Amino acid sequence: MSGLSDSYQRSIDYLRVSVTDRCNMRCVYCVPSEGNNCLPRKDILSYEEIYTVVEMAAGMGITKVRLSGGEPLVRLGVVDLVRMLARIQSIEDLSLSTNGVFLAKFAGELKEAGLKRVNVSLDTLRPDRFNAITRRDGLAQVLQGLEAAREVGLNPVKVNVVAMRGTNDDELPDFARKSIEDGWNVRFIELMPFTAVSADAPQFIGVPEMKERLEGVGALEPVAFFKGNGPAKYFRFTGAKGTIGFISPVTEHFCVGCNRLRLTADGKLRPCLLADDELDLRAALRGGAPGKLEQLIQEAVARKPRQHGLEQGKRPRRRPMTHIGG
């Protein structure tokens, strides 16, 4: 294994894999109110095709894999995919991002199949607000899923909160107290400026202001190390068992340490989440040229930009977040 590094001497060892663009939620910052234009089933990579890509990437230096969606737990047989990928010996960390609605049902099977940990998206602790943000019911199921994941050992369970001005920003202290009272590992995420999905799309709030909102909870102390592959900066309130993380793609971009590639559900490899550039792996997989995969992965690494172009007003426009996988 020689390892992968891009033109800016960043080590690339992390692959995010979207297994489906379908989701049982309709979150206001992710999906239009009329729903998502889902990709044709024939265009979605099979589990065998995903395995082929991951196995090749692992042989080139990828050691961390995260499964995402859409919502990965709506795809039939996703536990089987976890079991397949867990057999790749050089993959050191296999994790999954979910909205948590079906997590209580699958937590034990996922752990048994080889999944290491989960991230759960949860933007509010209030049932009425949950329904407004997701356009669906399900808060009770998500909270049950969080507890089930912790009980079976999918730790650390991380709770991802997209902070939105006028929508849930008043709840940031409530989430923060969960890290003290219940040992939650909460990550506050800046709203990423994908093309607006509705006229009433939520408004941005930056990490500096988020931290101000938490001053009444207590003093945050930096955490030197906390398990994860992403760009979050972690803190802890005095005496808390849980942690508080901040992810700031806009106010303080973390591109200098970007270590990832993204595989979309239809087999496109994206060097950068916030750019439309992508390479077609599905064509190689189905065109009788699997040997070309290595070349395409190397090319994707070489095409990683120094940083995203949000400051210059550039943002991805070809795909919604549900097609990319976050």
C-alpha cells in the first residue's frame, strides 16, 4: 500500500459512500417540499460494485469508510453491505450516517456485521419543530435509535445538529446540556450553501455566534483528541462526559486538512463536496474496464482543489445533497 496524497501534500485516506439517494425524511435544507427526484434504480451501484470500488480504494491507501445516503437504512440489505466491507482488512474504521428513524431496528445487526460507530442527524428536541424541519414525524424513534446504538456499542455515537437561525438556534444550549447530563457527543454544523431548496429555506448562523449562544451553559475546554475522521473541532464542558464539536465549512473552512473523496449512489467520484467536478466510476465498472478504477481514483485525488470556492460565490448546483451523500 503506497498511500494517496494530492497536489497539496494532503493524505487522502477517507471515502464517503452514498448507498442511496432515497430518504424517508424531507428536511427543509436538503429536499424540496414536493420531494426528491430520485435516480433510476438501474443507475444505482449494486453492493458488489460498491465493494469493488472500496476494495480497490483500500488497496491504494483508504483506511476509513463512511456509509451515507439519502438515508442508508432505507436501502434493503444494507447490513449485508456492512458485512462485506468489514471483511476488507485494511479498512480500520467503518461508520454510518443516519437520520436515526430506523436505527433502533438495525443497531444490533449493524454492530454484529462489523460497523464501528454511527452519526445521527437530529436538529431539534421538540416534536412539533421536528415535524416542521423534517416534514415527517419520528422524534421518538430517533431518540430510541440513539439509545439503542449506545447500548450495542456503536460508540462514540455523534449527534449532528445543523444550526439554523430562526429555526433551531434557540435550542443550541439544550443540546449542549445533553453533553453534560446524558453524555451526548453533539456536533453543531454550519448550514452549507447548496442551491436553495425552498422559498422558506433556513438561514445561516456561524460557529462564532453558536459559541456565544453556549456561554450561559458553561466554559468550553478544548479536547485534544476525539475519535473521528472529519473536520470538527471538539470541546467539553467542565465535568461533562460528552463533547461539543463545531464544523465550520463557511466561516473557517477546513480544506487545508481535507482527507476525503465521495462516491455518489450512481457511481460518481467527487474530489470535493462543494464543487461539481466528478469522475464516472460506474462506466468503468459496467463497461468491462475494472482496471481503470485505480486510474480514476488517482485522477480524483489529483483533481482535489486547494479549497472550495464559497468565498468567491461558487457553490455546487448540479446535484442536491441527497444525491451526493454529504
